[in-house]
Amino acid sequence: MFDVVDLGSLEVFVSVPEQDAPFVQTGQPVDLTFSELPGETFNGKVVRSSDSLSQQTRTLLAEVQISDAQHRLRPGMFASAQMHYRAANPGILISGDSLLSLARGQFVPVVENNVIQMRPVNVGRDLGTQVYIVAGLKDGDLVVVNPNDAVKQGARVTTQPATAGQQGGGN
């Protein structure tokens, strides 16, 4: 017995998180990077998806086809995939350190009139160091960066401008 492999055209299976699943479309461009080939990006496109979420992982399985005329990629290699799409309203981008996960839900501490308010929020895309908040915050809210145990509902605080590294990105 033997396996027949075409190394010039590869299919990569990508598990897309539930919050991103509605945006996956056939023909959509995808950039793939491999740790074995640093600094190189392979362009592919979505050729099909499972059209349903896995009950175990809450992800959508998308198949991405890429070409590798130089035959550098091998079956079984792991890739990082970046899909390109525009969400209608991605939410407000904040530092992931500002999000508090408590037994009663997820909260972001904001400052109103020098008093901490714990706002219940709904999280959209999680980028690791930053998260999109799709409900619970509004533009202009003063979000506490990296809150500690002293940050509680009703605590009085004095605000100061964020340093350049702490300022969030825009939409």
C-alpha cells in the first residue's frame, strides 16, 4: 500500500472560532504562515466549509487550498491562518487585561465621575492581548487598564491619561 500526494496543491483545514464563523465564505482569501518557514506567507482561499459548528470545540471547519510550486510544505505541518473579512460592527477594541471574568459573567471596569462602575459586557472577537466588546461599552468610556483587586464597584479613583502603549486601537 502507498499514499499518493500532490505537494504542489495542498488543502489546509482551519478551525474557525464560533464568533468568526458567520463571516467565512467560499473564495475568501487566507494568508498562511508556517513556523518552519519564518517570514514567508502563503496565499490561499477558502474552497468549502462544514457549514456547521463542532459541538465539542464550537468551531467551523474550513478547507483552504494553497499552491506550493516549490514543494516546501508537507502534509501534517501546522499553520497559522489569517482570514480576511470585514465584520459589520466588530465592537470596541480594548486591552484583554481590562476584561474581568467573574462567576456572574464578564465585566469591564469603567470610570464615571471618578467612581468605578463594573459594566457587564459581551465579548466578540478575542485577539489574545486585545478583545472586541460588542455590547456593554460605548465610545468614550474610560476603561481601567489592568485592574487589580482594589478595583471594585463604587470605588473612588483618580484618573490619569494612558501611556502610548496602553491606548487601544480604533475601529
